[in-house]
Amino acid sequence: MRIGVIQLSDIHIKGSTDPVLNRGNAIANSALGTIPSADAYLLALTGDFASTGLKAQYQLVQNLIGTIQQQFQQSSRQLFIALTPGNHDLDFTNEPDTRPLLLASLPEKISALDTKGETVKQLVSIQNAFFDFEAAVLNTSRRTPEEYVFRSHSFQIADRILRVNSYNTAWVSTNPENPGQLFFPIATTTVSSQPSDLTISIFHHPYNWLSPDNARLFRQTIESSSDIVLTGHEHKSDIYEKHHSEIEVVQYVEGGVLQETGTERSEFNMLSIDTEEGTYESFLCDWQKNSYVASHGVSHQFIRNSLVCKSRFNINKTFLDTLNDPALPISHLRKHDVQLDDLFISPAISYRTLDTLTVTPKMIYSGEFLEHLRL
């Protein structure tokens, strides 16, 4: 299964004159041109769609996403969408007077919080415009109370399953917002244990924005249930791999900013993931004049997090490295660690002429092959 992931983050739409609103075709064209042969594509949107969480702003974002969808439809390519809100996706003009009081009492009750209860309902009430927008984009029903802080999507791609877990880390955001003060009710959130061929988790705030003890529990849950983690909020793109052990490997992708007030900068990430070959490539797409230009793809080895696919057999990284070791001191100007996958040895061939079909074929070995072609 080869998946193309387009991560858009921090769009910050204020009004109809925002320049990024006219770049839907450019985003889609860059994705299709950079990753032309994926089995399917995932548009992963990691928060801060609007500037101040207003309904009119979401209508503009919906039009932008619709343009991207239309371009994929015209290209006859399958596009799935998953999204999660950010702190700018809260309409503080509609904040109930009970919300600050509930936030103040949250640290004592977070470990036993009923995610379907009245407390959560009050806290997420200023995300109502986002929930309406999400339902319209996904062409599905609005989130149920069970899904206010966590929602999971499963997408069928031929006989494979792509799962995307969406965590609403912005449900307790404030304005202004300070690091280390958010909470997520991880103890009462159930993550599916059903098998998948790839599991991606998306949320807006990196771990440092959560309270330290809660962040540790949240990180443990994410890293035991995800192959890839996509985040936003920091306005700076970064891609790295995290190992807790030989079996627990998680790929992290931090989203760049699609639109930032006061600057011309506009960027987004793309990933090309091949679960059969065990590879993925990452690209940073940067706005240059009138199109998004993808940086040269950086190739990585992709090993699934064994904690996610306990029912499947996976070769761990140490043994895979051993299998791919040429056991020779090979050096190359452009690659430090040369492996068997990097080497090509011309195979031996056999041939015979048409007028001597009964004659035993002659073998041409790799060292003689080029000279044979010259004759």
C-alpha cells in the first residue's frame, strides 16, 4: 500500500482576501506532481483553520478544501480527509461564564472525567462552529458527545486499512494560551485495538503544551498506538523518528504554517509511504511566486510500530539492518552508510543465436556483460 499524505496546518483564515484561499489548485497540483502514483491520498489537516473560530471563516476554508477535492476528482485519484481543531478554532465570543470555573477544577478530575458528560459539553461549546464545519467537509454527521475530544476514522484502500486517530487537544485552550497548561482525558479515552495496515495520529499541540504529568500519559498512549504522528501549532516544519526500543518506532511530522500574518511564508508537508517496501519519503512544499515547489524528497526507512500491529509479524530494525549489511568496507562520496539495497550487480545471462537452437546456451557473466554488448 502506497499512501500520499498532504499535511496542511495553521491556515488562519481571516477573510475573503487571504491569499491562500486562491491556492487550492496549486496545493493539489503539487501533491499529484510530487507523488504521482499513490494508491490513495490523505489530506490531514492539523488545526487552526480559522483565525478566530467564526462560521464565516470556516465557509472560506471549506471552499479551499473543496477546490483541492475537485482537483483530485478530476484526476480520478482517491482522496480521504481527516482533521483536528487548533486553539484558533475556538470562538471565544461565545464562551459561557461557566467555562473558566470548569477549567480551574479540571486538574483534579481529569483522570476520571466523563468525556460524554456536562463538563466536557460546556468546555467544547465554543468549538461548535468547528464541529459544523468538520461535518460539512467530511459529508458526515456532526460529532456525538463520545467524539468531542477523540474521533477515529478507518479508510478502506483495496484490501488494506488506513486508520487516522484525531485528538482534540484544543478543547481546553484559552486566549492567551501558555505552554504546560492543557489537559487531555487520556484515562477515559478508548483507542481502537483493531488491526490496521497503517495508523496515523493527528493533533494540534505538541506535548510541551500539556501539563507535564498529563503530557507523559498522553505521549505514552500516542506512541503505543501510532505509526506516524502529525502535529501543528509551532509554525515550523520538522520530521524525525523516535525510538523507545527496537519494537517501538514512531515517525513524527511537525507541520509548517500555510498562512502566517505579516509574512509571505506558506508551506506544507507531504509524505509518500510504502508499507510493502518499508520506505517513505518526506517533502516540504514552499510557495514560490505562483506555485508550491517541493523540496528534494528525503528517503527514510519505514518500520511499523510493533506495538500497533501486535498481531502481525514484523522484522525489527536491528535484524533488518543486519540483513541489509554488505559486510564490506564500501565507501561512496554521497552516502555514508552504503547498504545492500544501494548496490546493483548485473546478473549473469544466457544467449544463443536463432540458427543454433539446439546448441547449449552460452553464459555471459556480469564482468563480461558490457564487453559483450560492444561486440
